[in-house]
Amino acid sequence: MDAFASRHGISVGAERWEGEFGIGVAAGRATACLKPKTFMNASGRSLGLALEDSPEMDPSRDLIVIYDDLDLAFGRLRLRPSGSGGGHRGVESIIDALGGRRFPRLRFGVGRPPSPEGKVIDFVLSPFSEAEALALNGHVELAVDALDVFLADGIETAMERFNPSPSVEGGGRVSVEES
């Protein structure tokens, strides 16, 4: 979200709804960005407060949630118009706050810990490997491109352009060269 906001000159720094908020224009549309400052497991609280103040918003068309996903290889993107939380407690918090699963999401793959004994919490809070850090900006820019297409043309078009084809999908971590 920071890269998206930066690309569009949106300052995300106003303290509001238990998060950092900014508004601007992206893809020719008024666009708001909200970065919850709650614990990840309670991020739905921040979004719920924002939506209470914006009753005209329809989450199924006026919202996209961006989050990391262990079940996608590093750097992979997957857009969906709705779905379950898939075990992601932050997304489950958002589903609870919205009272349903109908909101678009952009999942950004981070892969799984390299060993089965690796703790997920330690893995997601640790820095990227050197190779991943070098590749990260390109993957983030692609995610920002996907958000721009979502805003301009909708979730279906963004899915067609940015979701991987079934022949390249797979679980687990892949080398940076393959992503």
C-alpha cells in the first residue's frame, strides 16, 4: 500500500480509525488508503470504524484488501473478488467486521518457512533473504500495477492480467529467479 500511495502522491499519515489514512486520486478515481495500526489479528476493527463513517461504500466493489500470504510462493500475486480468510487471522477479522466475505483482495505471496519446524510467526516477522530483498521492488511494483488495473477496470480484468496461469501456480517457496 505504501508503494501504491507513493505512486499516486497520496499521503498516508493522518491518524484516523485506529490507523493511518490518506486520500487522493488514482486511476482517475477518488481513492482512500487505510493502514490499520491495530495488531494484525484485529485489523478488521480499523476497517469497520472507517466503513461506519462511510455508509455509502459497498465493500464488494469499493474496497480491496491487500495482505501477505504464506500459501503463495514469494512474489506471486493472486486477486479474488471474495473468499474465506484461509486461516489468515487479519482477513478473518475483516470478514467478522464486514459481516461477510464479499470484498476483493490482493494476496501477496511470501512463501512458507524453509523447514517444517520453522515457526510461521518468526518467518513472517523476519527480514527477506538477500535474493528476495533484491527482487522485492519488482514484485511490489507489479502489485501496484494490479491495484491500478483494479481501480480502472475492475477485479475481473485485474484477475485476468495478474493471476498466474494454472501451469505456473504452486505452493511453497520458489527461487527468486522463477518468480
